[in-house]
Amino acid sequence: MSQFTWQRAVIKVGSALIAPDGKACSSQFLLPIAQFIVASRAQGKEVILVSSGSVAAGRGKIGYKHYPSIAEKQAMAAIGQTHMMANWARLFDFDCGQILLTSDDFHNRTRYVNIKNTLRELLRNNALPIVNENDTVVINELKVGDNDNLAAYTALVAQADTLIICSDIDGLYDADPRQNPSAKFIPRVDEIDHKIHQLAGGAGTSVGTGGMRTKIQAAEKCAKSGIQTLIVNGRKPEVFEQLALSKQPGTLFIPSKNRDSARTQWLRHTLRSKGTLVIDDGAQKALINKGASLLPSGITSVLGSFKPGEAVDIRYKDQIIAKGLCLYGNSELAQIKGQRSDKIETILGYSSGEVAVHRDDLVLL
Ligand SMILES: Nc1ncnc2c1ncn2[C@@H]1O[C@H](COP(=O)(O)OP(=O)(O)O)[C@@H](O)[C@H]1O
Ligand SMILES: N[C@@H](CCC(=O)OP(=O)(O)O)C(=O)O
């Protein structure tokens, strides 16, 4: 078994472990995880927990039915969250700090910095941050949507070196073992390419959300930022014994060598685009081959509504090839698209610069 070492980890625990019967909290699988957290902290390591399960933990309290409405799920989450936090808190003799986040909180630079500061201060004070999505204030379209991606965002903002996803399966297989009993186990993934994405199916139970698909998305976000991801079976106590001995159970996703800077990570993964700039052949070559800025002359159409300084997708033909912060709003760009930069001032009556998206504010996807 390979060695597995880390210093600051986000540990994500799925609903199937928090509320295995899908109706209420249980400690059945949490004790080995809690013991591992305690032992790791005693060695000077830092842990942030991302815990799912509020909906499942509150389900039994809100007249259980198979397809609850969004408001019913929000009510389940509000009740279940307190049960879930209490369930964790009684396993530790240090403080737990509850952090409830939405997708918007990661996309907004000020909130992002506040999340970072709060996490750092909790860790400095030896508390255990426990993160979940704030289900009360978001509907499906506005959610991160699954706690695997929420855990990846948390790992990025916390500058963790490791994400450990505790699921109800040993790790990644070449097919969903629940559908295909002869599926083969994959202990290590060096590069997350489209073939790896294709292996992943959806949730295996009605309690979980996203299945292996969202776990691979999370691992990819982390890998691009130099963070290793390990998927393990949180139902098996021996997994945490192995981890405590610096052994590697489960599937390990190796981080990319070319680590993004914190700003690039934010641009690439957390900032939400408000519009799209469609570009021509020349601009596509300049961006891809020369790492150039995007000039108004290379833009053929402007979609969406955005203000100066907001993020936009950059599309060539049918593919989004880059993302960046645009110096002009959509109405200004509609006037200067296709024009030479020295015409900007004449057309608009002012100029915010000769480029539409500066290469320092641009990431290739
Ligand atoms: N290629 C695959 N390898 C392993 N598991 C897979 C694969 N494709 C889909 N799955 C499913 O993903 C499930 C785990 O995800 P999920 O049900 O969302 O649980 P969690 O609560 O841990 O997030 C597994 O139980 C399995 O059925
Ligand atoms: N905020 C929701 C998250 C649900 C979720 O992502 O579940 P899972 O796939 O088990 O991690 C909850 O706590 O129920």
C-alpha cells in the first residue's frame, strides 16, 4: 500500500454516512472518522470537515415522502443541520464551528476573502470548522448543488493540500459497481481526462447526491490547484486506521504539476461568468498560441448583460476556451466589437484601455 501524507485536509463526509437510513442522524459510521480527526490534530495536522446530511437527517421530521418540495427539503435541512452538528460535536472535546455557504459566497471576492479569514481564525483557535451548503437561502439553480464540489471550493479557499472524500464505496471503478459487479477498482489516477469523466455515474442511493461524477469534478478542481484528492469508503473503520498510519486506501488523484496561483484558481473555478464574448480565428490563435490579451477587434458578438470588471466566458465556435474579467460592459463592447483599439475613444467618448480582457485577468480553460 502506498504512502499518503498531508498537512491540511478537507474531509468530506457524505449523507449516506451521516444518515444511513435516509431519515435521521446516526453515529454508526462517524466514530472512526472522528477518531482519525482527533489523532491527526494531535500530530499537528489541520482538518476542516465538510459534512452533508442535513436534508437526510431532518427527513424523518417533516412527514417523509419520496419527492419532497424544495421548501420541504429546506425545512428538513434546517432541522437536520442542528442534529448533524450536535452529532459531530459530542464526538469531540474541542469546539466545532458551523459554516453555511452558498455558491454566491465563493463567486464574490469579498465573501471569498471572509470565508478564508474565518477558516484561518477557527483553525488558529483549534476549533474544527464544519461546512455545509446553506440550504435555506438557495434553490437548485443557485446552489453549489453537491457537497463534493463544495468540499473542493473549501479546499481551494482554505489552501489545503488534500481533500479526502468519505463515501459509501471503496473509490473509483471503471464502471458503477452497483450496476456492473465485474467493475475493476482504480487505485490511482495521474491525470483526469475525458476518459476518467466517462467512467463516473450518478448517485448510488437515494440518500447521496451526484455520485462519482461530482467527486471527479471535485478532484479535477483540486488537481489543477495542486491539491491531492483521495476517495475512500467511510463505512470501513480500517480505512481510517490505514490513513492514521500514512497508508493510502481508496483512489488517489494526483495533483497537476503546474499549480495555478490563488488568483487564477479564483478566476477559473469560483467566479461566475455574466456573459459571453464570441471571438474570431485570429483572436483564438492569439489567445491560445501567444498568451495574448483579447482585443475588441477579435470579438464578433457579445452575449449577456455584464458591467465593466465582471467575468465573461470567451467562446470560439461552439467551445468556451477561456474566461476573464472584461474591462467594458456589454453595451460598450457591442459598440466597439470588431473595431481597432485606437477607435475606442472616438466611438465611446472615453477609453478604459485598448484591450477587452487583459491577459493577466484571463485563464484558458
Ligand atoms: N465509476 C464509479 N465508481 C464508483 N462508484 C460509482 C461509479 N459511478 C457511480 N458510482 C456511484 O457513486 C456512489 C457514491 O456517490 P453518492 O451516492 O453521491 O454518495 P455520497 O453520499 O458519498 O456523496 C456509489 O455508491 C456508486 O454507486
Ligand atoms: N446540503 C445538503 C448536501 C447534500 C449532498 O451533497 O449530499 P452528498 O452527495 O451525500 O454529499 C445536505 O446537507 O443534505
